[in-house]
Amino acid sequence: MSVTEYIRKSQIWRSIFRHPAPYDRRNRAVVVLTNFFLHLHPVSAKKGGIALSYTWCMGGITFFLFLVEALTGVLLMFYYRPTLEWAFTDIRALRDVNTLGIMREIHRWGAHAMVITVWLHMYRVFLTGSYKPPREFNWVIGVLLLVLTLLLSFTGYLLPWDQLAIWAITVGSNMARATPFLGHEGPGFQLLNVGGFDLITNASDARFLLLGARTVGEETLNRFYILHCVAIPIVVSGLIAIHFWRVRKDGGISQPL
């Protein structure tokens, strides 16, 4: 008996992998259905539905870039302090001093690429009609992931804490003042009034909720850091799992029209 066969027949191996290697169609189906990492994928798929010319592989590339962003982001958290005193200094140190400074460039360019690929993925899904029944629920999940990807990019833009970041977030957040009903300069905010007291003011509207203050400052930096590094990634991870699961339950990747 070879060493490989001895390992495969050992109790430890069989307790982890309950079925032998997928040499035939039936065993391949059993392996996929009983494996934690493989059960999200269909047992079989039509060649036309996974052709590169049809899918563009944009969904897979977007997921890969998300993993790259998560890995490089965790490494960057060891070197970055979200305070007015140290934020800009730490970013410059990542560029000029720290050995892992290249992680910041990979993270930055990966973020740009992820925004592009998620848009292309949505464009491909729209062109091929993959949003139609029974996949309309997964289309909504995809739209939510698109919005969250843009929010990840928006919240991460402030973290370098340079002039470009501060004024870009100032301009972007000013748009929230015109949010219908929730912005103190938007239409309908006057309707949210109790006993002559306005519920929506510049200290309680959507812009204040976003910034944590009336102007971009340390409260905003801390809020964006938590959103960018913890809150939004957790929500995105959950939605990605649901997205993959729905692709599996809806019969795999939709076929060409």
C-alpha cells in the first residue's frame, strides 16, 4: 500500500473527506453536495452558461478582488491609526517607509478595479436577461452589492486624510442635504414637524448621520473607518453568500438567450 493510499484510508482523512475522489458522475455529485466549500456550486453546468464569451467572468473577478481588498485591508489596519494626528502621516509612511507599503497601492488599485468589474457584471447580466424570473431576487441582491461597493469606495476615500479626500467627501456628503424628507434642504422635510418643532435640521438630517458632525472632522474619519473596515464588509460578505446560494438554487448561471 502506497503512502497516498494509506493516508486516504486513515480515520483522520475519512472523518474530514467522507467520500473518495470524484472519479465518476454519481460520486462527483455526492462530493459536491456534502462538501462545505463545494455545496454552493451546482453538480453540473452547461458549457454555454459558463463560456467566457458569455459570462465575461466579471462575477468571479469581482469576488476575487473583494478577497484581495479584504486581505490587503487587514494588513493595512496594522499600520494605520484613524486619528487627525496620525492618519495622513501613516499613509505617507506606508508609501515611503514601511516594507508592506505596496499593500496600500494594491488595495487602492484593487478598489478601482472592483468598481469597474461590478459594473461590467451588472451590465452583462442585464444584456443577457439574467435578471428575469426566477432570478429577480438575486438581481436585487446584486444591486445592493453594487451600492455597497460604491459605499466601500466612498468611505475608503476619506481615510488618507489629505486635501483631496477631505474636500471630495465634503462635496459628496453635501448631496445628502438634498435627500427627500431626510435632508434639511431636500423636498418634503417640512412635513416632518411635531408641534412646530422640525425633526429634520442640519444636526439631525441624512448628512449629519453620514458624517457624525456638521462638518468633516475626526468624528467623520472614525465613522468612515468603522464603516469601511467592519460594518460594510460584514454586510457584503453575507450578501455575497446569499448571492452565490441563489445562483445555485436558481439552476446555476443563466443560459444564453
